Amino acid sequence: MGKVNVLDALDRLSSTINKVEEFDISGIDLSERVLDNRIITLEGYIRFLENEAIPKLSRIRDNITDKLNGEQEGGNDD
């Protein structure tokens, strides 16, 4: 999975969470099946984040940190 896919998935997750927070179910009678499907979708996103996105984002962060540290060390030789 590429960086763009990970970032796209995170963007979709954020959008989904925002929509869930704004969703007012007080006047809507949702079937158990609809609720089950939403729960399954959120569980899928969470598993994806835990198994793929977070490790990849950690590697990206580590790579950026390593590059920045290398540039700082190289800059101290002046």
C-alpha cells in the first residue's frame, strides 16, 4: 500500500468520524442491520489503521526524522 493510499484512508476515516459525530439518531429509527453494518465498517477501519496505516506512518515519520537528523549533523561541520 502506497503513501497516497494510507493518507486517503486516514482522510476517509476522519470524514467518517466527523459524520458520525454530527449524526443525530434521536429522530431516526435505524434497523439493527444498518447499525451492525456501520459497526463492521468502523471495526474494519480500526483494524486497517492498527495493522497497516499506523506502522507505515511510523516508518514514514522515522524516515523523515532520520533525514532531518542527517541534515542537522551534516550542517554542524561548517
